[in-house]
Amino acid sequence: MSDEKIKPGSANGREGFEHQDMQAAGVLYFLVGLVVVTVICMFGLKGLYSYLDHRQRAAEEPVNPLVKHVPEDTRHVAPGYPQTEFPSPKLEEDERDQLNSILLKEDDTLYSYGWVDEKAGTVRIPIERAMDLLAQRGLPVRPQSAAGNESSAANQAETSRRANEARGAHGKVSNQ
């Protein structure tokens, strides 16, 4: 073979890349075409959805004439509609959120300071603070009343009288 080096490229002797840049007009035509197709698709979808919407409204059953204040579009319920229009008792609408709100209120009551009865001076304190105060001060002790002292003294007197009678009975038996 000859000393020629084989260069990559085509068989006709040209090199393997384009010598001419892409035309700006071609790029602009592509972008304009893309925008036109997108707009046509948008209008087509809007027409399709409006046709389906009209068809759905025609197929809906009429609203009961006894129901008052019905929104025009019954597929979309306005915020607060059931609470303002329906009398009590009401069904639960969102059990999880209602339960969470109840639990949050209870936690707020348990773990915050507040008045139970402001006129009487009764306050509410958090559980942890109440346990700390109880540990520091101890449990409250009621003073024994006079009736309590009399009943304990009467119990002691009755016990000692029975003990004396029992000793006396044993003494008589042993003497005979």
C-alpha cells in the first residue's frame, strides 16, 4: 500500500462536517409553526371542553324545587354553602379536619394559662406546671375538725373499755 494516511470522511474526499451554518429563517419558521399549532390545540381543547360542559348540563337532573338558594353551577359548591344554608343537625363534612380542630382546642386548653372563672378567681394552668407546684408544695392537708377528734377519742375509749372487760373476764376465770 501507499504511504497515504486514511482520513475520516466521506469517500468523495470531503471532510465529515457541514461547512454551511443553519439559516435563521428556518429556525423562525419552525418557531412560528410551533406557536400556531399550540394556539390551534388550545382553541380546539377549549371548544371540546365547552361542548362536554354543555352536554353534562343538559344531562343533569333538575334541582328539587323545595331546595332554596341553590347555586347556579351545582358542580362547584361555594365555600361555606352547607353551613349557612342547612339547618342543624348537620352531617360531618370533613371528619379529619373537624377532629383535628377539636384536638387542637383541647391541647390548647391543657397546655396554656387561662381563666376558668374570672369572677371567682379560678385559673387554669398547664399540666406540667401543676405537677411542679404539687411536688414543691405537697398535697393540701385538711385540718381535723372537732367532730373528727371526738370520734377518734370515742373509738379509743371503746377499744380500751373492751380490752379492760376482756382482761377482767380472764381474771375471774383464772381465780376460780
